[in-house]
Amino acid sequence: MDTSNPAVFVNAELLRLYVGRRVRALIQVIRSENGAVVGKSTDDSQIVVKGSPPRAPTTFVEVIGIADGDKSIRAEMWTNFGDAIDTHNYNQLCQLANGEFKHLFI
């Protein structure tokens, strides 16, 4: 496992703290337009993901890429997460990974 450039777990609120850095976020796909996917983050805010999504994206996808703005990510990798997931739990994971337990996450 390469840990030289880890991706920080983020939601839309936390994304602004990592502009220019590698992040990972779970989004609910709302629509695709002009080479980007507009999605809802686990904290119910909107994120724009630039890049080519999977050919058949599921309702929820996790994106790893570079935060290129406070509400956008330039995608490197997309992972389908299916059509149902507990977004509250993923959002709690983002909070833990950026809070007092930050040291437990890469």
C-alpha cells in the first residue's frame, strides 16, 4: 500500500481545508453535465467532480482526487458504492478523520 500521498476523508464542508491536496469523498450523483458530475455530499451540500465518471455510475460513488476548489474535486479514481448507503455514518467518518482521531487515519 502506497502511503506517500494519502487521500483525506472529506465532506463538502471540509473540502475547503484541503484545496490542492488529495481527498476522498462520497457523493450521491445528481446529474452529469459538461464533463463533470454534480453530486450531494454526505453533509447535504453540493460538490462538483470534474473528470470521466464510470460508464454506469451507481447512485453513490466515492471519488479520490485533488480538491481544486472549496466545492470541487478533479477526480483521479471513481468507485461505485451502490444505490443505498448510510451517508450519516460516512459523514461521521469524515468528522473523525479530521478531528481528535486524525492520527488514526493516513
